[in-house]
Amino acid sequence: MNAVNALSVRNLSYSLAGRSLLNNISFELFGGELTVLLGPNGAGKSTLLKCLAGEQHATGEIGYLGKKEWSAHELAQHMALLPQHSTLNFPFTAQEVIELGSTPLTMTRRECRYHAQHYSELTHTQHLRSRLYPTLSGGEKQRIHMARVLLQLHQAEQQAILLLDEPTSALDPEHQHQTLRLARRLAHEQNYCVVVVLHDLNLAAQYGDRLLTLAHGEIFQHGSPWDVLTPEHIETLYGYHTQIISHPTMGYPVVLPR
């Protein structure tokens, strides 16, 4: 993996209605790595992703790919956020939703269709392209939006940053692993900086190069899966008693109840 500084966060804080949701957070994330954000409900994971994406305005500094100042157009070419839920209810076809990833960026119609087909194949949604989006299941919609944000990042002129907020929440086990394998491949093979919010500790251990845990809007731990997923850390973070074993063939930590 080619580790290149992609996201630099310094003293990031965010409050809403007088309540502190993020408190003085600092870290660096790298291209070529998949980082998983973990933490209990209300820890600030989704809020942090929205602040990184510029959807919520926090205090502090965020640098993208070594730069602090980006135009909205340039940043949209290099960073994409896949939210937990979409409010899209128009009767677009799934193909048309994927093609929204080319807007407002520069891509010919022919290029758009070609690359939309490519990303629908990567996300295993090619059979859904003619379906009306509102008729799709929650998991199918998630995968369509994954294809959409990948089309958006296709136009990156350098490294890309992909932010995924619980991308497996509505997926069956097969598609959970397909989605995370794809995310990890984008990091390892295309040097993306990928940040994924998950709740499943074992998926985090299997696919994460780094884990970053949040508690009460602050960083609790940041390191490798073996460094972060210890019984002591998990009990402090979640109040959950566990034991950790090594996967018999793949070597990542497996979290079991105790």
C-alpha cells in the first residue's frame, strides 16, 4: 500500500443547539488504506463524516490531499459521501440515479453511460438498472448509490476520498462482504482514502487497515484492528464483555462474547 496523507484534521469541534457533538478531534488518514469508524450510538461517527464532507460546518481545520482550500467543483471530483439514508423519491430508473454521479461535473453522455455500466457491474446492480428506483429494496438502493458515488469519483484528477456511512446496514451478508471487498480494493489498488462507519466489530476487523473509535464526540482509540479491538477497550467503549481470538486462516481478530 502507498500511504499518502489524504485527510488531515486538526482540533475539529462541532456543536448543535448548545450540545457538543465533536470535541477537539485531530487525526490523519491516508491513501491506500481503509479506515473504519466505530463507536456506540451517538458517539459522533455520522456527524464526523458530514463535517469531513463539508455538509456541517465545524470549527478547526480539515486538509484534503495536502490542501486546505478547494473549490466546491474540485472537491466534488475528489471526495464523495455515501449517507446512511437517501430521501430521493422521484421515479427515476436506477440507471438514472447512478448517472446523477456525473452531475455537475464534466463528462460526455456517452462516457457517463459507459462508466455507469462499469460501476453497476462492480456493485452487482446491473440487473437493476431499468427498475424504478422507488421500487427497490433498501439494500438495492444502497448499492445503487454506491455506484453513483463511484461514478462521481471516477473524474478525480488525483487521489480520491470515499466516505461511507453504514454502507452495509441494509445488506444481506453476501452483499455486505461484496461492498466492503470493493471498498478495500479501491483503497489498496487505486490508492483511495476510504472511511467507513460500521457497527459490526468483526467486519471492521476483517476489512479495516485502521480503526478509529469515538466516544462522546472524542477519539477513544486509533490504530490497527489488533491494537484497538481488545477486551478492555471494547468493554470500556460498549460495556460489552468479549474475548478475542485470531481467525484460523486469515489472521485478523475475531470478537466473541464472553
